[in-house]
Amino acid sequence: MKGVHVPMNILLAYGTPFTHFLHGSGSLDDDEIGPFFDGVHECVGRWLHYLNQQVNYTETQPFYGPVEDLRSNLLDLVNEDGWDTFEIRDKARHALIDFEHICSDMARSFTHPPRVKEFYYNLASRGRATLERLVEGE
């Protein structure tokens, strides 16, 4: 985001209850899914705050919706073991694609430092790894 001073510690959610989840790697444990997506929600809000300093962008649903959809689908997969699992898997795969687009959009907003891009891409990677674990584990 050119022209706006963005404090990296705020943007990357350092010092929050979610730091450990957001900066970790690999699949999330079942009990980490909720806190991770709480943190992602917080990161989206912080990113939108700085975006709005550049442009007047008031539509937030395209950003928060995919986060909440993937969270919901992953938690459903954790708790479901019946025939509905196939439908939930399909929804989760679609939600993951949308979530990855959001993370990519946030990452592309920055040219430097590289750790910001890596942070946002890592969020998507953790979502994908968790979905893969849940699907393969059944």
C-alpha cells in the first residue's frame, strides 16, 4: 500500500492472542481452527482499515464472507461423520478457493517487506493444509 504508513506489528497481528496461530505453519489442530479464524478476521479488519486510507472501499462482505465460510465448513468437517460430509467437503473446497483469493489480494497490496506477503500467503496455506488433513483423515 503505497503512500500509507502501515505499522507492521499491527498489520501482522503481533502481540495479539492469535499471534501463535497466525504465524505458525502447517495444518491446524481441531481446537485451533476457531482461534485461527478469529485472528484472520482481525487481520482482514486491520488490512481493510489501511486500504480505506488509500481508497474509499466500504464493501467488506467480499473479504469477511470467505473467512467465515471456510471457518464454518472446517468446523463442520470436524464435527460431522455422516453422509453430509461429502456436501461439506465440496462447500469447504469452494470456500478455500475464495479464502485463498482474499489472502492473495491482501498479499499483493504490498511490495515490501517480503514478510508481509509471506504472512498472507501463509494464512491461505494453513487453511489448505487443514482442509487436506480433515479430508484425508476421514
